[in-house]
Amino acid sequence: MLSYRHVADATARTCIALAVALICGVLMPACSGQQLKVCMISGSFEYESHKSLAAYGKHIEKNYNVDCTLLKATSFGNLPGLEALGGCDVALIFTRRFS
């Protein structure tokens, strides 16, 4: 079982739980037989969202026909690899607003 207890913010935990339900409950049956391409974007330095998203990505790759790509912001305003969004079926974004 995947646990998100290390995520301190209750809102963040709720958002992750909703993402799990949407991706695994709604999108997976619709893709029957085809691999779902998920692009996850981590831009929250305060919540270390890259750790939560990496764990979630490993979990769904192991249990579902999913290919995950994790993009991690290296600084405010710098998010390398955004071209991966062009080939994904769904994007999961965990970030705070950038200025």
C-alpha cells in the first residue's frame, strides 16, 4: 500500500488521493490495452512534491499499464523537460504558483 503520510499538508494529501482516483479509476479503463502516458510536474520546493510524485509514479507503473515521466523544477521559473507534455495522455501537477 502506498502511503502519503509524509506529506505534511492536508490539502496536498487530498489532491494526491483525487489524482489516484482519477487516473486509476477513470482513465485506466478508458485506455484498455494501451499504455497510459502520465507526465508529473513537481514544482513545490516547500512540500518536496518530487518525493511524493516519484513514489506515486513507481506505484502506478508497477500496478497498471502506465509510463510515468517526472519533471522537477530546478529553481523558480526553471522547469526543464516541458516538451514531455506534448506526448502525454494526462498531466499531474503538484506545485505552488510561480511568479
